[in-house]
Amino acid sequence: MVSPKLSMIEVVQKLDTYDFSSVQKPERNKGERGNLIEMALEIKNSSDLIDLVDGEIKSFTVGETIAITSLGHCLSGIIDESFEYEETKVAKKLNQVLYIAFTRKNSYVGNIIVNQDTHPNHYQHLAEDYGFISAEIRAYYAQNKELETITGPNNLLQIRTKASKTKSGNYRPMCYNRVQLKDKSMAFYLCSNFGRTIL
């Protein structure tokens, strides 16, 4: 029998008694620290869009960008279906987030829950940035041009490369409808200034 997902409140209660000194600083794999925290908090690793029954967890280093989700599996909603922001995978990932912050030296800073009730301006800016980035992606696609880093007008959301080499030492290109959009994978990120200001 699969254990039920935890709620945001249950995770926050667990964090109050958690010893963060046992969490190693990530070296190459920036997601490693988040994986260790999730295992310690008994959060099941799954392919579900969100970690918890009512939201997502993001651990991050203050001053660095925060990865949200791969651009590749958002392309159909951007190019063919033109989803409204609220319908997108990015919006669903960020609907309610528990952010857990660390310094560059790996000291625990604190945590905060961010949702539309607590930070309405943040969500308005996310929607505006997503709309801008999506329009840019559609324009690049229509012109058969290779994507580059694109940042929204509020400097909150951006797309940029996030890729690992294959066993043969090459990157796997990001394509959609047989059009190569980039020679490697890309992802949505929250810009580094968000992490500096949220706590």
C-alpha cells in the first residue's frame, strides 16, 4: 500500500524539529539537497507534478535561481494550445510552495509558504512573465530560430538551459513538432532576486 502524501502543514511541523546540519551542500547536482530533505521528511519520490497533497517544496540557495520545471513538457501548452497561465504546469507547480532557504555556505536560513493569498502581487507578476515568455517562444518557433535565455518583464520568471550530457557525451536537443528549439534542454526558473527577497 502506498503511503498518502503529506500536507504542507505536516511538512512545516516536521521542519521545526529537523536538524539541517545533516544536509550536505550540493556539489554538481543542485537537486541533491532537496532530495535529501524529502527523504528525511518521508516525502515520497514520485513523478507527480507536485510533491505534497496541497503544494510543492523548493529548497534553494539564496542568490541563485530556483528551477521550476522542464520547458520541454510545457511546449504543447505554449505553442499549440496557448493555455492561460492558471492552466499551465508552471502555475500548478507554483500554486502553493514551501520555500526552504540556505546560504551559499549551506546554513539554513528559514522557510516560508507562498500562495496567492499571502503574495497576490507575486502571482500577478508570474502570470505576466509567463505570458511574455510564451509569446517569445511562439515567435522563435514560428521563425525557426533557436531559443536563448528569456526573462519576463518583472524579472521574476525566466527560461534558460538546464541539461545533462548523455552517456555518449552529447546534449539531447529540445525539439517540438520536428523543429529544434535548442541544442540542449531548457527549464523555467525563478530569477535569483526572488530568493533574495522572499525571506
